[in-house]
Amino acid sequence: MILCRVNGVRRIGCGNGGYALGRLLFFGLIAVLVFWAIRSYRRGLRKRQEAAHKEPPSIEGEDMVRCAQCNVHLPKSESLLSDGKFFCSDEHRRLHVQQ
């Protein structure tokens, strides 16, 4: 414990001890804010880069076809073609051939 006299009055902790702690807290807060700002900026850059690499959604639709076995409509790219007919799965194609 440090005792000193200021204007004839005894005080505890005279000198710059209180200011040093205040400065330490101030600069610590500044460091945290700078770290937070840099992290937010980098996260934003990463999101923009990911968005730029994504393919834009297609405006054009895709042709739909009907399964010859169950009559379910599905995109042509997901269907199976056999004997000029479209099927939703290999199982339905086999069932249709057996009939």
C-alpha cells in the first residue's frame, strides 16, 4: 500500500497508478473493437466471394415428363428413357417391361 500526501492530506495510491489502469482498460477496449471490426470485414469478404462463385439460378424452366408406370411428373433430366417412354426409377421401368 502506497501512502503519500497531497495538499496536506494523506491518500492511498498516489501517482499515476489509477491513470495507468484506466489507460490499460482504454487500449484494451480499443484492441477488442479493432479485432471485432477486422473479423467482421473478413467475414463479409468471404460471403461476397462465396456469392460470386455460386451459379445464378436458371430463369428458364426444365421440361417435365410423366412416368409411364405411375404417371408422376418429374424433370426430364432426372428421368430414365426406355423404348421412347420416360420412367421415374429403374424399378418402374422393369415393371413396365414385364407387363
